[in-house]
Amino acid sequence: MKRVLLFIILLIPLGYLSFELFIIEDVKDPIKYIYTVTGATAAVILFATISLSLIRKWINLIKYRRMFGLFGFFYAFLHFLNFFVLDAELDFSFVIKETLDKPFIYLGMISLFILALMSITSTKKLFRKYNKYHKFIYLVLVLVTIHFIMAQKSLSIIQLGYVVMILIIAYCKLLQQIINKNNS
């Protein structure tokens, strides 16, 4: 039951996006709006994914970490599809030119590539073999935050919040590692 409820909760941003675009139809720039919703949702879910071990004393959702991570990849992939299908109109040369001209795009592409590899290796059998590579999620979160800041061309309070969140999570994860080593 909990899995179904989390699944529905994680689909709410997609439902909201669809409602705004297709029912309300009041969005001035749909491509930019899709970028914003899918990108922010992917980042928030990925931050939540790595934070699950930090909150397990109060809410134990560790067994759903894979589902959270896959939803983070799902929204990141929708973000990419918005770029490739709607913005670039399936034009590979445009994608390559934009990627080379705008560093924030290749940071996003690198992040998506890492997330794709992590998603592929998230099955039980492959995870046992490749779990050490799943630590690249921390690199992804740093790259995604830089991608977000560079895409906006300024440092807003929201982006500053992401940076502070990365630092807090990194600090807490480091403390958690130290405590786990001392208890071993």
C-alpha cells in the first residue's frame, strides 16, 4: 500500500504539469514551463533519494530508495525530451551546437548519462555488482545544481537554497559515515 501511495505522490508533478498545459492552457511559454517543472522535480526527488538514509530513524523509506531514484531519472529524462523533441525539434545538429555552445547543457547531459547508467544498474542483480558507482549521485547533484544556476544566469534564493541543501546533506552524510565507521 505504501508503495502505491508513494508512486501516486511521485506522479503528482507530472499530473500538475499536464493539468496546467492541457486543461488550464494559461502557460505563456510551455517549453520553458516544462523545463522548470521537470528539472526542479528531478532535482528535488534526487535530493530526497539521498536523504532517505538520513531520516530513517523517523521515517524509514529506505526500501523505496530505488523507486525514488528511478522517478528522479524519469523526470530528468522528461527534461531532456523537452530539450530534444520540443526545443530542438529532433535536430541533432542543433543539439550538438547548443551542447557545445552552452556549458550548462553538457553538465545536464553528463548528469543524465550518469543517471541512465545508475537506472540500468539498479536491478538487484546488477546493483550488487555496480553499487559502488551509485555514489556518483553526489556528483550528479552538484552538476545539476550548477546546471540550474547557469541556466538561470543568476543566483536566486531558490538556487542558493539548492547549494545550501547540498552542503547540509553532504555534511550530514559525512557525519553518518563517520558514525557508522566508529560503530563498526
